[in-house]
Amino acid sequence: MKQTISALAMAAMLALPGVAGADTLRMGFASAPRTIDPYPFGGAPTASLKEHVFEALVASDDSPLLASGWEWTSPTTLDVTLRDGITFHNGEPLTARDVVYSACRMMHLIDGKRNLLTSSMGPIADVVAVDDHTVRFEMKAPYPLWVQKMKFLSILSASGAELPDGPIQYDSEGDCGVTAYPTIAEFESGEAAIGTGPYKLARFDKSGEADLVRNDSYWGEAPEWDEVEIRTIGNAGARLAGLLAGDFDLIENPTTEDLPGLTASDELTYTAVPSWRSIFLVLDVDPEGAGGVSAPDGSAPLADPRVRQAMSMAINRQAIADRLFGGEATVANQFSPKYRTGAPELPELEYNPEKAKELLAEAGYGDGFTIDFYAPSDRYANGARVAQAVTQYLSRIGITVNLKTQPWSVFAGQRSAGELGVFLYGWGHPQGPAQMISFAFASRDKDLGLGASNYSNYQSDAFDAAMQAWAVETDEAKANAHIADAMKVVVEDLPGIPLYYQHTIWAHRADLEVNGRPDERTSATTVSRK
Amino acid sequence: MLNFILKRLGQSAVLVLIMSALVFIGMYVVSDPVAVLAGEDFTDEDRAALARELGVDRPLVVQYLSFLGNISKGDFGTSFVYNRPVLELILERLPATLEVAFMAMFIGLVVGIPLGVYSGLNQKKPATKLTSFLTTVGYSVPNFWQGVLLIMLFAVWLQVLPASGRGDTTRLFSADWSLFNLDGLSHMILPALNLAIYTICLQTRLARSGTQEVMYQDYMTFARAKGISRDRLIRRHLVRNILIPIVTITGLQLGALIAFATVTETVFSWPGIGKLLLDSIHSSDRPVVVAYLILITLMFVTINFIVDVLYALLDPRIRYT
Amino acid sequence: MSTETTTVDAGTLADRKSEEPTFTEKFWKIFRGHPGALAGLVGIFIFLLLAIFAPLLAPQNPYDQMRLDILDGLLPPGSRLGDGTLSLLGTDALGRDILSAVLFGLRISMVVALVAVIIGSAIGIFMGLLAAMKGGWVETVVMRLVDLKMSFPGILLALMVLAVFGTGIDKVIIALIIGAWAAEARLVRGVAMSELKKEYIDSARLAGLSDTKIMWRYLFPNSISPVLVVLPMSISGAIGAEATLSFLGVGVPITEPSLGLLIANGNDYILSGKWWISIFPGLVLVTLVLCINVVADRLRDHSNPYLRGKD
Amino acid sequence: MTDNTLIKVENLTIEYPMADGEVFRAIDNFSMYVNRGQIVGVVGESGAGKSTIGKATLGLLDENAIIDTGSVFLEETMVSHLEEHHYAQVRGNRVGYIYQNPMTALNPVLTIGEQIVEAIEANTDLRGSDARNYAIDLLTQAEVPLPEERLDKYPHQLSGGLCQRIVFAIAISAKPDLIIADEPTTALDVTVQKAVLDTLVRLTRQENIAIILITHDMGVVAEMCDHVYVLRHGKLVESGPTEEVLQRPTQSYSRELMAAIPRIDHKIERFAVPGGLGQAGDRERAIAYLMDRKSDAGVEGQPLLQVRNLSKTFQTKATALKSASSFKAVSDVSFDVFPGETLGIVGESGSGKSTIGRMILGLHQPDEGHEIIYRGRNIADLTSRQDKLEHRKSLQCIFQDPYSSLNPRMTAGENITYPLTAHGLLDRSAARQLAGDLMELVGLPRASARKMPHAFSGGERQRIGIARALSFRPDFIFCDEPTSALDVTVQAQLLNLMKDLQDQLGLTLLFVSHDLAVVRQMCDRVMVMKAGEVVEAGPCDKVLVTPDAPYTQGLLDAMPKFSFAAAQ
């Protein structure tokens, strides 16, 4: 069959040689960008599209982008210096005033609807244009995470809004003296979609289509493509068929199953990049018992660390990565991707079913116990299959597993209600290696933004102490040391079981080179001709 | 007549009310939009704020009543997911579904009726037996499987038609249509064919059994006894009579096509309302689901009404009493 | 049956009426000269046997997670599993033997369809009889319910039901039942209405029999034959509907896949050359539905007086 | 025969293959000759194969019919074996066809005008407005009033009689040599029948058109035909000039057929046909069972049933295109029925005669203001279960349609006794015995009680229906056109049976019929009804011989005249 697919690809190439202009990149997205207005939504497809047009002060890899640098002048004051000589698509130069304006726009609710950073900017007391090239962020309390959060503050040109001349006074309501912000419709028509990015918006359509053209006066490296066409095809098979048929030059997320065929083809290939999304099991360690978990003696097996250890040891992570992902997944040894900047170095997690059985017997569960294992069916790549593989492994050490896969819509509600004792879950880590553990395992601390989604009901003094120190630490090295301390504790205690890190995969023409991003964004800037 | 229309409207209103309440409550029970929409890093405060924004913090009854109140003002609510007025969202996608459904219906009628009449008239010919077998096969292959096979055949092996998507659209009557340009049309062929196969089978059978039934009616024997030509016999006497059941079924079938479009649109990534519905069910976008339901119900009521009227127009026994 | 032709005149024909046709005679009357329909019947029979004896026939219990191993995943037809079992039709990604999965899936698909159609038809028959018999508000309520259902395509209704109740075999069955009863109710009511006008019903009323007795002894046996004729069609429809729902991801659970879900799973692999995962369940599904439909067609044609004895 | 021969049927045998592989012979070695201008009757009971002959002449046989031997010649053309496209020369052009039921012979979705004009255009040179004018002309000849207006109507808007006249107009449009009329008046009321036949004869005589008249009605044959062929089970029984065959039948079947025709001129004791009250085995036991009923079967001279001011209005519901309307089926009817007598109710369809009976039985609810007094008690006053059941048992019915009056899913025996067992009046074995006894009483084999209804012929089913009515030991039986669906010989047998039973059991009968002759034979007194009202009432000997009402006279006049001299 390998021959078949390459023959098909060959036929595709012969049938449709050099479709469209050679300087046009046609990308097939897996899901539709919701809008081009950069503020209301996150989500990979929306962000992917938006980042062609708009840029932020900080790049996704934590390096300066529109900023040339920043400095914590006090634990609550961050001064950001803007890069020189940057202009918007309309020719206006980028100034600190635009940054203040953008912050205002972020806080401005349209139809009462919150924006991407509406809550993340809660600790920001003021945003001040110190001079044309310096912006100062004043915090109510120490908020070192803001550096990471700035990635999501796309910078708009203040010329797009109706507002009085002179300095803009930031306020948390987003009024800022602005008479009228541009509407979503104005963004989508292209009128207000004015950023500093390498491409300009030519057309946007809600069905997930967008056309982009090269920004000739881009400040950075000159964009590779004259035009970029983005189309959305939800069905993976159909998306690949589109690539085979020559409708696309590159598509997102081919299924793992299709990879061998792509490798065999001369005309097509794929690029896989380890992403920052980590997949793991969440275990409710509450000693009072957990939803859907029952032992013959009525005790709470998951509260016993030996049981959790046994479950971890029962799972052959490498087999999952190899068999279900064709090798395109990285075995996890902690909750954050081990290759994420700032993540600690830790040993691999052991696979040892024999020892797992012993541990279970030791904990008094030699005859096993029963769990309902929940997994969202439509959320993670191969999610349902991974859940079944985990079920297989846990079954073999004597745990009776009832696998229940559900659509995300149903799953999410039950998860939030705390009804699920064991479930499959995933977190991306665009904001650093502590992003997941600080929310999922820390005791709740509203002021520090810790433990908001502690579905494990996990509590550890050592871990909490490390996280609380990390939350206010503006020094990067010290902060990373706190993360390492915390991570060691949870990997020992296992209130969840790390499984693997997803790889982001793009299938594309063999004559293209894709320098894929770990944050799951698809960008024309990462694609070049060989 | 007016009485009849009013009665039908009243019934439809009750129907819509019941359906919307059921789905409203149902979706409330099943999934929590806040849980779905909230980011992983949302704090409790953020969640509460999100619930307030979505209006789902109020008691269910209050939500439903305010929803009804808004509908009476023509406001079907705002999508949780797209953050846009639902009506706008649905109307935007409707043309895609309508054009493919009508195209399928057109193919179904144009192919199915002549084939059925021919089969009915020539019961013993091999062509008839083949047709009969093929319609049974057409019935038996599930819609989604047909779609997959069509993609395999035409898009992957033969490389003659695009596998998915809608292609270029032409703006007409403030909506986008694929029907009016070559690229769009080429994208439409496979989904339309996918939907049409069932329709062809259905129409062939309807026309065949109608023909067989009508052929043995006294008036057909009498018409033959009058000495009129076979051509006239078929065109006037036969077709006029079998059209009556065909119109009825066709009306209902149009509804079914729009519904089945859910499957076809999924297979072919055709951005119509069926796909919107499925996506919205998955993401528990309650306003979209409920609004879709109400609009679809209204559409069916309208179709059924038109069918009744057409039925009366075609059948003088009902027209003149 | 003799193939020799005997000639009878109208007189002896009248005499012959007194012979009661046996089941075999009735059966032959329906299927004689229709090899296709007969083949369909044999096919259904074989599928039934396969489904019933699936646990004995299948090399592997595909529901026993302990026996499955992802290391056995994606083996082509004819491979051997890790434990030495021959996998005649290959395995899927999770190491499920396709042959076993198809046999068990056949079982699920058939059980779901049968249970749904039988319960749905029973409800439909009862509602139809009740509406015809009682008239008045009972009829109005039942028929409005039928209209409500009929104004709504089945697949949409099922999606709605599953959106509300969630997924699972029981939910799929509920969705299919809700989809099935209305057509039967309308059909039965129609027949029952015309039966009610017949004089044997008058005779029963004259005999002072209660409505319940009239309904069950007189109306019921005379009103169900059209339902029986459409029953195979309803079953094949239900099998298709279940497959569609599972394909859309709102059907049966993935650990106990029906044919539809197996197809959906395998669909991801079609373009990558792992054709066996999707093709075998697909072929079985199509063959099963085809067999039922061929028989259903024959039954329907036979019951249609315009066609009887004509083809 | 002579040069004048128009149609020559020779040794015609037509067969139909049956589903079980055997062959059914519809016409068996039949020959017939029709001269120009001659009216020839083909007469026989149902299943005789009459219609097949007409269809063979026009090539309208069902596709699977096989002409085994013989042929039909229209002068020199062998019309039984033409290619389909050659029939265009014959159909409509040389042979017109008149169908049994005019309401179904006309296409319901096309206008009258289109249907006439297409026939004219197919068979003449007239086109467009010429054809239309000719159509009007034809309708005028066929005595259709307001012909121009009618052209734009649809069949369902016109009465059956008018439709049949339109069918005539179509049949004669090309001035054919022959018209085949297949039971042309069976679907029509007797008064309409007469006028329509008169028109047909006038039209054909005018143009010297021959007619093959296919019918089961001896009266019509006697009135119209020059020559008659009697058929039975596809075989020719007897043929000859009408006078001869009817007056001096030579074959026993023909004689029986003539004897079975009920006559209007005087009442006879029994029809001279075989059959009657069962004679075999346990008949005495059945009679004993039936005689063992309540003694107050009615007092001589006191009415058993008194009906006062009985009316019935039917309401139609509003639908899409019409509003609700009401229709008075019976208005203000009063009468008495005395014990042991038979009261006849006669009238055309829609006269409300059956509705009266159904109201007495309680199957229809009469309008307010009526009184039905049975055995001296107003039936409205019956409230206790016991009283109601006794009343029900005492009042029974023999239904019109033998094919729908039995529950097809019960054996004959269960049909007879199920209600008794359901009420707990009999146990199973007693029920089985009673069913057998009653089957024998009505002249059916005891063992056949185990068969399902479809195994019986129409006449046999009607006997089972009688047995069922008797099983309750009723005093009063309402007979709702019990023989209207039966062939004339079967009818005669059944009427004989009913007379026997009445004599034996002293039953009181209310006998509804559209056939004056049947009423004359069965009833002591008669009520003539028209449009829900009683036109005339009195003893049969008076009302059906010297009626007072012109309507009754009209009915009598419309009956085909038929002399029975030799048939008796």
C-alpha cells in the first residue's frame, strides 16, 4: 500500500502541476480560525492566523519580538523597551501609545464578552507610555508571569480607533477615553486588521478561510510568500486527500496512520515537532474516595501513593508513542515537556508491570479494584485510542477499568463538577513549564492564581511552598529552581500520571521545509522552499 | 383556508415550543458551557464571570423565558463559541446546505422518475431488474460509507473532483453560492451526488410502484381502449397520477436531505448548517442548537404546508369538492 | 414443488380454496422464483448464526481489554498476534482482531437494531391501535405526537436525543425507538381505521364485547400485517442509523464497537493503506443490510396486490 | 356465418398462470358470433370469465394472459393477436369500450373535456376547437345536460350516471362498428340504470352499432339483447335468441339460474334451487339450543319494536379546502315491527335505509328526540350491564359484505362463539360443539368450523354470519342487504335458508334491500325510503303492486321486465 499512496501522490503531481502561483502557499487547517480580531479568542487556529497579521511584545519562545528588551525595576514594575523602526501595515510607526491602546482594547468588553487576557490582566494596575519607545506596566502585586502573558497581547495601531489626541490613560474597564473601538466586523472585513506582522489580511471568511498577502515593509526577515491561502478541512482524511489532490501545499495534523505513506512518497513528506502539549492522567487522590473508583473493602485506593505508582509502572509509554503515534510522540517523565525551557531534568518513569502488581498487593489491592476511566473522544490526537491502550495496561495489573469516552462538551462539564475520579487530560505550556502544575496540583490561592483546576484534590506542603515562591519570583533562574523543586514532589507523589508529549505534525510537499513551532501554531513564516 | 393556515401555524408554534424547551433543558442537563469554554487557567472568579456573560448563572426557567422573549424580538441569542448572533451564523451557512440539497433533489428527480416509470412499464426487461437491484444496493449502503467511497473513487483515484470544501463562491442575493461558478460547482458534485444516490433510489421506487399501481387502474385500461397513443397515455394519464404521491414524498424528502446533509457535510467538510449543528452539539453551543432546531422545524412546517397546497393543486379531487 | 403444470378451471379453483396453505406453502409462494430474495434470506440466517455464536467463532474476545495489546496493532490480514492467534482479517490500531471485532460488532449492530425496532414497533402498534380505537383526544394527542416526530428527519432526532441524553448503547436504542414508533403508529392507525369500518368490528360491538377485547382479538391481528411487511425495512434502517450515529461519534462506546464504529475507526486508515480495518466491517454491514432489504423488497412486493403474481 | 358477421370468436381458450405454478383457465373453448347492429348478451355469474372475452377483443388482456387456442376476428382482422401498435386501428376507432364503473374508468386528474377530446383526436380528423365542438355535440347526444360546462369538470364532480353517459359519448365518438359494454350499469341505481341503458340503445341503433353486453343481470339481458350466451366457469352453457334461452332453457344450470331470479309480480314459497336449512346430524340439537331462549319473544299483536321520530344527521369535519357541513341521512322516521314478521325497507343508495337499522342496533347514535322501544322498554333506559347484554343478545345483525363481516384472523367457529366465551357464557368445549351444530344448521360441514374465513366462498361466509347472529339466540335480526354481494343462485339459496330459519324459530326480521324483487319475496310489509324519508309503507302485496307514491311507481317501472312463464 505504500506504493499506492506514493503512486497517488505522483498522479496528483502530474495531474495538477504547479497549481496557482508558485509564490502562493496554500495551507489546510484542521479547524477554523474564529475571527481575525486578535482579542476575543485564544485557540491554536485563531492564534495561527492572527500571528501572521499581528505581533506581540514577546514571541512565543519567550524571546523579545516587538520589544527589544524588558526590565523589572521593582517587583511590581516592568519597563518594556520597543524595537525601533517598526511600522504598521498602514505605514504608521509603532509607539508606546499603541501598546497602551492595545491594553485598553484588551480590557474593553464588547457586548459584555471577555477577551483573551481580560482576567490575566487583573493584577495590572496601570500601563503607561513613558516615552515613545518605553512602556511601563505597574502591578498590584508581584506578577512575574506577565512576561509570559504578554505573548497574547497583540499590538494594534491606535489609529484604528476614534480617540482624542495625546496620551491614553489606561483603566481596567478599557474606556481609556476611546470613543469607538473597531468592531469585529471591521476586523473581519480587513479594514481594522492592521498589525505589524509579516502578512496583511486580504480576505477573511467565517467558514475558516483567509487570504493573506506579503507585507513588503516588514521589519524583520522578508516573508517567503507573496500570498498565503488558509482553508479549513475538519476531516483528516479529506484534508489529506486535499493535499494528495494538490489543493494544498501543507496541511495540519495528518493522522498518525497516514505518516508511513507520506514517508514513502517522493512528492510529499511530513515534519513533526515536539510540542508543548503534555498528556497525562489525572487521579483524584482524595482520601474520602473518588468518582467511579471502588475497592472491595470500600477504601480509596487512589489515595495510596503505592497504587498510583503501580498505575504509572503498568503503562508502557514507549509502546504508546511507537504504536499509536508511529513514534511521533515523546515519552513523558514529568508534567511539563521536559524540553520546555526551564523544565528540570528528571529520570525516565519506569515501566514494570511485575513490580506494579507487587506494589498493588503491598497496598492491599492484590485482588484489584474498579475504576471508571473517562476520556474526551474529540479533544486530543488519538485520544480515544490512547485511552484504550491505557485501559489495556491497567487491566493487566488487575485493575478493572470501565472506559467511558465522551464528547468534550459532556466531559468538560463532568470534569468541572468533580465527578471524574480518573481521566485523560492535556495541557499546553506556552507560559512556561509550571503552567500546568501551578493550576492542577497547587492548593487554591486566588491571589497568586494557584490551584484553580486542582481536580486531583492534591495537597502537599512542600509542593505548595515551592509554587508560592515561584509565583512571585521575577528572577528567572530562581523561579526555575522553584519549578524543579515542585516538579520533583509531584512526580514522586503522582497525583496524575504523565504519559507523553504530543508532536505537532504538518504534511507538506517534499520541496518545502517546515521549521515547525512547538506551540502548535501553523505559520507561513515557518515554511520555506528548499 | 385561512382557518386552516391559522390552525397549522398554531400547531407549529406548539411544536416549536415543545421542541425548544426539550432541547434547552436537555442541553442544560448534559453539559455546562462554562466548563467547555473556560480556559484551563481560569480561576473561579473567571468562571463565574464567564457564566454571567453567557447568562447561564440564572435559573433555567429564567434563561428559557428570556430566550423566548428574545426570540419574539427576532433575537435567537449569541453563540457561546463564535460569539456572534446565532441567526446570522445559521443564515450564513444555510445557502451551502440548501444548494447542495436542492442539487441532490434535482439529480434525484431527473434521474429517478424516468428510471422508475421505465421500470414500471417494462417489468420484465433485464434493465429493470438491474435498476431494481441497484436501487436496493443504493438503499443498503449507508450514506457516510457512500461518501467515503465517492472520495476514494473520484478524488483520490481518478483525481477528477475535489474531495472537500466548498470551492469558490459567488455572491448573490447577499449570500455566497457555489452553484454559479465552475470551481464551486466541481466541489459541489460529490456531496450532491452523495445525497442524491438515496434520492434517486427513492424516486425510482416511488415512480416504479406508482406506475405499476396506476397501470392497472380502470382508467388506464379505458384510456387504452379509447385508442390514444402510448406516448400520450404515459405523459398525460400516467405521469399526472404518479406525480401526486411523488410530490408529497419529495417534500418530506427535502427535509430528510437537509437532515442527512449533517452526515454528508461532515464527510465532505461542506460548511453548511448540518456541520454547524454537529459541531455545536459537540461544543455544547446551546444557542446554536436550539435556534437551528427552531428554524428547521419552521422550515419543515413550511415545506409540509407547501406540499399540502401542491397536493391539492395536482389532485382535482381535493381541489374541487 | 412440482414444476409440472396443471390446469384448473374456475370451478375447481373455488373448491381448492378450502385448502389451508401451510407455512411452507406460504413461504414458497413468496420466495419461489426469486433467487435473489432467497439468497438474502439465507444471508440473514447466516449473519444471525454468526452473531449468535460470535463468542464461539471469534478467535479473540475483542471486549476483553486484558487480552488486547497495542503491540499487535495494525497487523495486515493473515498475520499472527503476539500470543500466536492467527488474525485472518488483520488487526486495528489497538490490536483488536478485525474478524473478532466484526463478529462481535455484528452482534451489537443486530441487537441494537432488533431491540429498537421491536420495542419501537410495539409502541407504535399500541399507539396506532389506541388512536384508531379511542378517537377523540387520545387520537389527537397520539397523532400530533406522530406529526411532531414525522416532521423531523430521524437522524436529526437521534442527534437531538443523544445531545440531550448523552451517548451509549442504551441511549442509541432510545434514540432509535423514538425514531421508529411514529411511522408504525401512523401505519397501524391507518389500517385500523379502515378495519374499524368493517362489519366484523360491528359484529363484535353488537356482541357487547369490551373495547379492550375488540382491540386485541379483532383489531390487532388484522392491523399488524403491514407493520410486519415493513419490519425488515425498519430493521435495516435501524442498523444503518446506528452505524451513522456511531460514525458521527455519538453512538456506541469505543470499547464495544458496532460495525458503524469499526468503519469510522478504520476510515482514518483508508488513505494510509490499512484498508482492512474499515473495508471488512463495511462490507459486512452493506451485505447484511442488502440481504435484509432484498427480503424486505420481496415481502413488500408480495403484499402489494398490484404486483402479486405479475412478476 | 353470413356476410353480416362483425365479430367471430372461435374456440377461444385463455389461461392465466398462477403463483403456485398451475394454470387457471378463464375462458375454455368458447365461440360466439355477433352481427352488425346486433345486441348480444354475455351473461354469467361472477368468475364466469365474461370480461375476459371483451378484453381479448381489444388486446387489453393482462400481460400474463395466454391465448391458448382460438381467436377473435373483427371482420377480416384477427384482433386477438395483433401487435400493440396495430390496436390503434381497432381501439376506439372500430370498437368502443364501456367500463363497468364509470367513476374509475375516467382519469380522476384530467378534465372531462380533455378525456373526450383526446379520444376524438385519436380516432378522427377533428382537431382543436372542431374536436371540442364535436365533444359538445356527443355529450348532447348522450343526454348530458349543460355539456359545455361539463367539459371543464373533473369526474368526481359528476354523478355516476353522468359519468357513464360521458363514457358512452367517448365510446361512440368515432362511430365504431361495435361497442363492448362490460356491466355498464352495475354501479348505478336502478332508476338511473334504466335511463342510461335507454340512451345506450338509442345511440347505437341510430348508428347501427353492434353491442356485446356483458352482464350478470338477466333482467337487463331480457330487456335489451337479441341474442344471449350463458357462461359458467369459462365454458359456454347455452346460447340462442334471448326469448328462447330465457323462456325455455335446456340446460340445468340455465334453468337454475332462471329459477333463482327473484320476481316482483308475486311472492313464492321458496326458490326452486337446491340447498336450504341443513339436514344433517345434530340439527335438532342446534334447534333445541336456539328455541331455549327467553319466553317473552314478543306478544302476538303487540309490536316487538317501536321506533318513533328517528333522525340522524352526519357531520363532516372541516379540512384544508372545505368547511364543516352536515347531511341528514334519516329524518323523522317512525314505525313498528311485530313479532314473527319481516319488515322490509327498500330504497336506492343514500336513502338512509341501513342507517335506520344501525341506529336500532346502537351502532350509530340517533339525533335527539327519538324513541326506540324494544319489548316495551325504551333502550335509552337500559343502564345495568346485565340489561345491556341481554338486549344486545336479543338484537342481532346479518351484514351486507360477506368479505368483511367475519374476523379474518379467527376460525369460522371462533367467529361464531368467541363473544359467548368472552362473556363467560360458554366454556371452550361447549363453544366448539355449538359452533359445529350451528355450522351444520346453516348447511356447512361441521368440521369446517376449524377453517379460517378466507377458505369459504361468499355465500358460505354469509351462512357463517347467520350462524354467528343465531348463536346469541336473538329474537330480532336486522338483515342489512345480506345478499347484495352474492350471485343470484347463491342469493336464492340463502334467502331460502333464512325463510326456513324464520319458520322454525319464529324470528322477527328487519330486512333492508335495494332490490324490490328480493323484498317482495322476503317481506310481509315494506317501507319505501327516499333521501332519508319514508315515501310509502304498507303490506308488500299493496305497495309493490299498486303503489300510491309516484316514486315507488317509478322504481317499479325501472325494473327490467322479464317474463318468467317457463322458468317456473
